[in-house]
Amino acid sequence: MSHTPLPRGRHGLSRDEVRDSQRARLLLGMAESVAANGYPRTTVAHVLKRARVSRESFYQHFSDKEDCFLAVLDESAELLARTLATGAATSAEPALPRLEHVLTTYFTTLSEQVPFARVFFVESYAAGIPAQRKRVEVQERFVDLMVAAFADSPEWRALPDARFACRIVVGGISSLVSSALIKGEPERLREAAPRVADLLRHLVAPRPD
């Protein structure tokens, strides 16, 4: 999700293209600044330096630092939602192989988009209830995906509350991601998909009579 700075001098871009480029670079600049400094210590000046955009242009797009941060959070939430949708739409495989593919896509994306992942999983707590609601919305999409994937599993349906079980698994995945990002070890997320899939395999394996 990198964005190339506008060329100096005459560039032939329309006004809308310039505005779109500025906004995209400001969002990336905010994500990178927050990932580096934490939300409370990030200033508009940090964002401007990374985005290479003027202060006047910043305030044409956002009312203040929080407004920009919430826009980054929206971008992060959409990134994760698109990732889940892409992973889920790949095939009509059985539940576990399909979920393992979703998990692989999910963890790989997070390991490659660290600033946005850190905004969503770590720094969003600093932005209060609106930011946390966005987290819950995306996690519920993940829960919905798991519920649908295991809909034909007798073992999963036999659980006292299958949706609650999915919430527990998704919450655990969120905690795993947050821990890796806080420790500065996002590359370890790539190793997580087969391990989580193996855990789910044991959970839904047929029980001996």
C-alpha cells in the first residue's frame, strides 16, 4: 500500500488525481508515524514529513490528527475485510483447507502491511470507542466466515454454541497478531496459519464412539 510522491513541476494530473494522491500519502504517512511513535506521541508534523504534503493540504483533507487517524483505521478495516473476502472466495474446498487458505492470506497481508496492521490491532485502543467498534465489526466478519465454513460439520454443530466457539478462535487470532506486532516480529505471522488450522482440525475432528 505504498504511494509514489507526485513529480515536481508540471505533471499533467487533474485536480482530483492530485487530491487523491495527497490523501493516500497522508494516510500512509499517518499509519507509518503511528507505527513508529504511537498514536499519543504522533503529531501532524510527523505525518507531513513522511507524506511530503503541506500543512495547508493536510487540513483540506482532515480536520485534525484524530480525523486522519480514524480515516487510516477505516482504510485498515477495509484492507482486512477485503483480505478475508478474497481468501474465502477462492474455491469450494472443504471447510478446513478453505479456512487455511483464508488464514494464510490474512496473516501474509498483515505481515506485509505492518503500519496499517499496527494501527488496527495495537494503536486503535488509543482512539476510543469509535475505533474499537471498527475492530469488532471486522472481527464479526471473520466470525461469520468461520460459521459458514463449518456449517456442514456435525462436530462443530454439536458444540453448545458454535458461534461463541468461532468468536473465541477469532479473538485468539487477534491476540496472536497483536502480540507479534507489539514484539516487532510481524514475520512470525506467516508461520501462524498452519498452526491455527491444525488446532481447528483437532477441534472438529470426529470423536471416537
